[in-house]
Amino acid sequence: MINIRWVIFLFIGISHLSIAQTKKEIISKIIELNSLDGRDGIENPILEKNGLSNDSNYYNFEKLKKIISTEELQKLTKHKNQVLRLYAIDELMDNENKAINVKKEILDAINHKKIIQTHSGCIVDKDFTYSIIYHNYWSNVRGKASKPPHETDEKKIELINLKAVNEDILLRDINSEILKLDEDLYWLIYDRAFEVEKYDDRLKKISFIFFINTTIVPHLNI
């Protein structure tokens, strides 16, 4: 008679092996496509027999995050593939996981200036990883702003979003650090930073110096 315990152990072992192979398979597919794809709104996307997509990493990462632990997700933030890294970073940010240091990730990304392919809707483009991380956090702050459930006035909603951005301590700190840098960054980053209204005196001074150095000094014949 077959020992029931051996059957259970064998079943568990096979299950773990199958999951491990699936994780590796999904990660390989994400690296192969090497594109940071957003949700495209397709309810029934065309997938392979293994459930993976040859067209969109959005679906591939959605499948991956369902079978990996938080610890494994944190390890992926250090992966050498930038697309995989950014998916993991964004997932941790969205879940407000304290293990992710958003400011450090943005400043490190500015230092390395990596560029990856992005795909949103029908637009395929390339973007700096620092801009992607920054705007993902910026969007999270706006998206989680407390809004009246039946508010439809876009101007009022935008004011609520702006107030949330103004009052987010981490975002203000990130903006302050960015304005200290002597870097030629994507213009929209600076546009977001100057969008904040409630600067303290130190940040006002930094902002003024940055404005002088980037808009006036280059045009002086000295």
C-alpha cells in the first residue's frame, strides 16, 4: 500500500518545481520583450498556451506578481534588467511597501541615466528610468488623493490632486533634492517640481538659482 505521506511530499515537490519553472519562464519572457508596457484595456488578450503574452509585458508581470512573494519582489528591484526592475519598484510603491526607498531609487536612476522602451496604448516610446519612477510616484500621490465620490468637475478634481502633491512630504523632499542637482534632466521633471506651491525659503532660493543658471546665464555674453 502506498504511503500517503510520500504521495503528499511528492505532490508538494512537483508543485514547487512547477511554480519555480513558471517564475523563471515569466521572467525570461519579460526580459525577452524588454518593454515596459502599460495596461492596454484589452479584456481578452491573445496569450500563449502557457498564459504569457508575446505582445505585452503588462500581462506577463500581472501573472508573475501573483505567484511571487514580497521578498522576491524586493529582490527584483535590484535585477540587472531595467524593465523588470521598474515593474517591481512600481508594484512596491503602489502597495506603499516601506522596503522601497523611492527617493534613493530616483536619485540613483538620475545618476545612471538608463533609457528603456515604453508602450502605452498605441504609443511606443523611450524614456529615462528616473522619469518613469518619479512620475509613477507622482501619479500615485494624485491618484490616492481623497476626492468626493460623486465629484465630476475636472477643475475641482485637479485642485484636489495639486493639493495632495503640494502636501506630500516625500515628493517635496525629492523635488528639493532634484533642484539641487546640476543636471540636464527631462524638462517635465522640473515642471512637476515647480508645480509645488508651498516651497520653504531654502527651496525658493534653490529654485531661483536654478532659474537664473538655466534661463538667463546661457544668454549672457560673458
